[in-house]
Amino acid sequence: MKKDRFIVWRQGGEGQGQVRAGESSALAPRAGANAESAHAPAMTLEVATLDHRELPDLLQERGVQMAAPSIPMRLIRPVSRAEADASATGPTWGVQAVRADSSPQNGKGVTVAILDTGIDPEHPAFAGVNLVRRDFTLAEGDADGGVDAEGHGTHCAGTVFGRDVAGQRIGVAPGVERALIGRVLGADGSGSSEGIARALAWAVQEGAHVVSMSLGMDFPGLVAELIKRGLPAELATSQALLDYRANLNLFGALAAYARSYGGDTTPTLLIAAAGNESRRQQNPDWEVGVAPPATSDGFISVAAVGLGSGNKPDAGLTVAPFSNTGATLSGPGVNVTSAKLGGGLVAYSGTSMATPHVAGVAALWFQSLIDSGDLTRNTIETALKGSATRRPLIAGVDKLDVGLGLVQAPQ
């Protein structure tokens, strides 16, 4: 039987507070978290190569909490791409819609992580930002990597913390000074749950307050790989479902760990795109639920909204026809102007574009609560979710399609 790579979640281990890029990533309580506030014990993410028959023995080993096979992951690709309006000035419509342009906060002092295709470090939108980059598409990781060859990660990063470009404000939180860039998807948009799990562990260990992920599990790709190995279609689908569920549980455990890792006063929020598989423009009933890992317990999933009639802000907002239903929150995700790979600006549409708007607003709320001395796990989640409103939405929008509503920056 062919051996597979398994992601192993083990309690204890080295626990020295360092995440290594190789086969084992140790998670100890974050620096600065005291013994009373750091409730999460040291954990280790390991990668083991074995066949499925050996899995029961692995799960009996001391300290092993769970194991999941490494499965394909994919970019949630934009539904459309268009040239940006070169004559536009001031904040983008998305920055205005979440009211970041009128917020007294700008993200200063907050660390954000973008797990995506990397970043264009030479783009002027990121001038002055300390970009801590690591490439998790390589077997051992690359501390000097993280350079974007696709453009998706650059666009998402621009929306979260980009500086003004050509007179346009593209960033929701342009005061962010330190960003963690985990390249988890290659130039073709593909990656693995192993790489993303290690990147997530790294981001938490490095002190990320907010982690933005615009990616999903590639279930069709997993089934195709199993069929290629010789499994009949029915067995391949059955095995893929088991692997899929194991990874959902793994990411749920990682989310729980991220919330408790730094103690009550230094939490990490995981924000992920809901997915673009719905087809409301063809039939209003053709809706698809939130795609994993955004559907895992502990993740904040994000739907996309766009401008309503006449494409005018004062006409109200509506759910994007492609946006998956059942998300936690919504963000601007149609015709979003942000940083373009190689320089300049480009407009994309997708829940991938909505997600960094929510991540940016989360950074503003983190700053507000840090400055007031009120930051806890509960207060940041309550503030972000409590800010959401459905008031800008046109009449008739299904509440399930937009969740709690469009996030709003602190005022």
C-alpha cells in the first residue's frame, strides 16, 4: 500500500517556543504570556510517512492527539479581473464601505499574517512594512522566500495593510508595520494542508493577531489523485471524505489552539474566505455552503458583497452572486482595487477579496482594544462581530448569505 504524509498533532514535545521549518513545529506558550494566562500546553506538529493501516498504532502513541493526511489545497481564485480605474483617487469603495477611512485607528502595533501565494516585496504599497516571509511550499521551508509568482497574495495583502498607491487608499489598516507572509500556495495556486498547518503554527508562534486565508480544500483534486492510484471512483470518494473530515478536525483544533495560545490577553483570530462556488446569476437557488477550512470550528468565514443597482455606493449593497452562503461575516468583494504583482493596481472580485477587508477591520479593532487596555479573547470577537451591520444591504438580501452583516471599523 502506498504511504502518505500525515500531519500529527502531539501534546508535549520540545515546547521551546520555536517553530522550525522542517518536519516538526513546536508550539509553546507565546512570549509574554504568564503561567496563569497561557492555558495551552506545548504542542508539536510533526509529519509522519505511513500507510493508513499504521494509523491506529500512531494514534496510540503517547501524546498524540490527532493525525490527518496531507491533502491538496487550492487558491480561491478571483471570479473576475479588470484593469483598475487609473483616474480614481481617495479610498477604494471597499475601504469606505467598512468605514476604515473615518476610523481613528490604522492598525499600528498589530501583527497580521497572510497565508496565500506570497507577496511582491518590491511593490510600493508595502514600503516601510517589515515583511517576515517564509515559503511553506518547500519541504523544509525557506526563510528568505514568500515571493509571489501569482499575484493573489499581493492583492490580498494590499487590501489588509497596503499604503496608498497613485493617490488611492487601498489598505484598510495601512498603519500595520509588521506582517507575516506565509507562501502556502505555488504559482499554479496549489498547496497542501501540511504546508498550511505548518504556516498557521508559525504565524501563531510569531505573534500574529490576525491570520487571513483566502484558500480552500481541493476535494475534487483529492478524489482524482486517489483514482490515479488505482482506487475505484466510489472508494476514492469514500476515502477522500474521510481525509477531508480529518483535516476539518485538524484545522478546528488549530483554531482552538490559536485562540488560547497566547493566553486570554493575546489571542489570534483566523479569518478565511467562504468560497466562490455559488451561481445565483444563473439561478437564485444555486447556492453552495461555506467551503473548508473556513467552515472549521473556530474560523471566521467571510462572504462577499458588492455595489447594488447602477454600481453606485448610495444604491446599497448586495450579496455577490458567486459568494457561498452561511458565512459568519461579510466584506466588500466585487471590483476591489488593490496591489498588482509587478507594480500598479488591479481590480479583482471574489470572497478572497472580501476576506482581507475583514482581516483589516479586525486589525483596527485589535489596535482599539490594545490602546484601551480591554483586549481579551472575548472582547475582540465581540467587537468584530458586533460591528457588523446589514443596514447598507438592499432589501431582500437573504440574511444567511451575509451572516451578521458587513463589518465596520471602530469610530
